[in-house]
Amino acid sequence: MIGSIVHLARNLRAGFILAREGALGLFDPSALPPSARLALRLARTIERRQTGDGAARLSKALTRLGPSYVKFGQFLATRPDIVGVAAARDLERLQDRMPPFPRAQAVAVIEAALGRPIGALFLDFSEPLAAASIAQVHKARIHTPEGEETVAVKVVRPGVREGFARDLQAMRAAARLFERMVPDARRLRPMEVVETLARSVSVEMDLRLEAAAVSELAENTKGDPDFRVPKPEWDLTARDVLTTTWIDGVRLNDIEGIERAGFDREALARTVIQSFLRHAIRDGYFHADMHPGNLFVDREGRLVAVDFGIMGRLGLKERRFLAEILLGFIRRDYLRVAQVHFEAGYVPPHHSVEDFAQAIRAIGEPIHDRRADEISMAKLLTLLFEITALFDMATRTELVMLQKTMVVVEGVARALDPKLDMWTTSEPVVREWIERNLGPLGRVEQAGRGLWTLAGVIGDLPDLALRAERVLNQMEDMTAKGVALNEDSIAAIGRAEARGNRWGMAALWIIAVSLMIMLFRGFS
């Protein structure tokens, strides 16, 4: 009960700061139920008069609330199905920037993590160059067998784990309350959203896992001549420290710098799109934070990605789903696009495939009346997910993350080449994967995997039969004799019930006293 009161207090404080800074103005009231619209309208009455757009106000509010909420805002930018398309677009502009912590604290974290003094680890170690909610980056130099090398050193912010743990508990309480008070919101799975954030943050706060992500992506792309990632220095990496090779290059948002260096902007735009699709469809593992600040072009003209705290993973079913719907839209085969949704189990079977295909046609036909360079693949997927909501398609977190990343990637590519033909650029990657995995060879491999799985099940049949027999015998005993409770169990149940009643009465007294204080203040 005390924990619930603490979580309520934290959530009320967060709501007050968001309302006070005007951040609630980002949310579209038409997407909310009537009770929530009324609450939003009342909350906005305490807004502070100020200038600045919605994203600036939200950034200020989240920064006041601390690193956990900055990360939560960044995460919600990937979920337009929850906050609405307009709010998600504004949240995209929210930069995960926090004040840096002192170099001395970073040195202390590194020395504790690696067990050696800073002078024995690095030849030199700079002041912080960039700071985010979870970690900050320093530049350093190290000795290698090939000579001296410049590296980037990422250090976890002191105390960040404890702060995230407290705030995540409050977010879980808010999600449970939201599900209880707004039944229609259960389709959005707010508890699952918070748990996904918790898993994402736990991965981001263990920099060994980020090093593993760099290594896995490097292995997947070792045959790609136009894409590379930095190399992790495993001897200088621990839970709180990540050391990678330093990237010298031009950021993709520096259009003038790219032109001065003589790089082909159109070729770079194609590389951005095709690299992302290869990672998502071919490998099932993609960089899910590919904003321009995380992408460089090196001296050889290769695309280089950095900052691997947020990664996306797709199973074979999801990859097939993505490839087939993209190819279906290219070929205007809307019935096949609809069938793929049903085959994947994303749309409940009580709906009509033909009706769903008709709804998809309403999305697909208008794009074929436009020039190729005017068609947005990311917008197409956004509209598709809006239509699927009408057919009770449950939110698929991995697909929404993919779609949102595609929005960012497409924006980066179109900034390089405003007349980029998304379909011509994407079609070779999609077609190659479909021919490889859904053609004759792919069917043979799929059958082989099925036979291997079946062989494993057959081999486990004797153990499964013995386990089933034991469970049935236990159920028969319980049916015949009932469930026995010893005296200690009965006494423990009684004590727990008494504690619950005492806390319940205490909570009622706290609420009553609070109301009396507010009434007396109102009359005074």
C-alpha cells in the first residue's frame, strides 16, 4: 500500500510538470476517450505561458523530470500508435541530451569497472564530448600492436540504474491504472510498452551488450562493401564502459560537408535505404536509432553507423510479412497483402480477407497515381497500421519499431536526395530475399527445418508421455482428496488478510484527512 502511494505521488508530480510546461499540448484529444479528454482539458488549465513549439516544451519538461523520462519520451517517439502521429513526429525532434557529469566521476567509473588506473588504460582521456540520459562519450588514445589509435569511450552515468528502477516502478503503476480506467486502451498494451522500455533500458545500461550488438551487426554486414560499424575494444569494455574505434567522417545531416567532400548524395541515399532493408529483411537485426547524428560517411564513401543502444530484431515470420506486403504494394496485389496478415495471425480470423483487402486497396491505389519520388514507404506502413486497428490487429512492438525506424531512415535518405524513388531503390533487396527464401530453394530449406523440428518432438515423446501421466495422476488425487492446507498456511493467510485490512483502513484515513485539510484551506 505504501508503495502504491509513493508511485501515485511520483506520477502526480510527473503529470504536474508535464502539464505546467505545456507538454500535454502535444497529444491529440480526438484520439482519447471522453473521460481522458476531460482530464486533459483540466490539466492544461495550469500551463505556464511561454514560447516555443511542443517539442521544445516537452524537452524542457522531460529534462526536469530526469533521465528516465527523457528516455521514455525518446522511446514513445517510436510508438505513434500510442501517442498519435503528430505527437510522435514532435517527439522525434526530442534530443536525448543531458548535462554532462564531471570527468573525474567518469574516471572513477572506468577505474572501478576495469580495475586499473586511468593512466594505465589510456594515453590520454578527454573531457566529455556528448552526454545523454544513460551515458556520455569521451575521446581517448590507446596503444595497439599497430601503434597508437584513437578511440571513443562511453561511460554510464553514475546512479542512473537506481533512478531508472524507481521511475519504472511508477510507470508500471500508471500503466496498470490506465488499463483499468480506459478498457479500450488494452489493445495498445501499455504494460507491455513499459516492460519493453524496461528491457531496452536494461540492455542500454549494460555496455557489454552494446558491444555485442556492434559485433553481431559487423558479422552480418562483413560482406557489404558500402556499410561498416566501429570495432569494439573488448579489453577496455565492461558493464559500465564501452570502448570502440573512433569514427572520422562526415555526419549525414551535414549536407554542405558531404558536398565539399565530393560524395555522391544520390548514391548515399540509396545506400541508406538498401542497408537498412538488408539488415531488417536479410538479417532480421537492425539499428533502430538511425537518425542523422548516428550516421557518418567515411573517407572511402562508406556508410558508418554508431550508438547501438537501441536495436530491433525480426523473426523469420516478421521478415516474410514485411517483404511480402512491400512486394504486394509494388505489384498492386492487395488480396495477397491481406492474406499475409491473416497467415501471420495478426488479424483475427473472424474478419473477412476480402473486406481487409478492400481497406488496403484504399491505401495502395492513391500512391500509384503519384510520381515514384512522391511515394513514402514509411507513410504507407503508417497508414497500413492505422487500417489494421479497425480490424482488431493487436499492436506488434517489433513491427512498430521497424516502421518508425523506416520513417527516420526515409527522412535521412530524402534529405540527401529529395527525388529518391523509394520503390525502385527497395525492390532489389525485397525481391532478392523473397526469391532466396520463398522460392524453390527456400521451400526445401523450410521443409528441412520442419523435419528437424518434427524429429526433435518425436524424440521427446516418451518424456512428454511420462510427464503427462504424472500430471493426470496429481489432478485425480486433488479431485478425490481436495487441496490440503496445513495450520501454518492457514495462519499465514489470516495474518496477510489482517495486514491488508489495516493498510486499507490506514489509506482511507489518509485520504479523509487530506480532504479535510483541502476543505479547511478552501474556506480559509
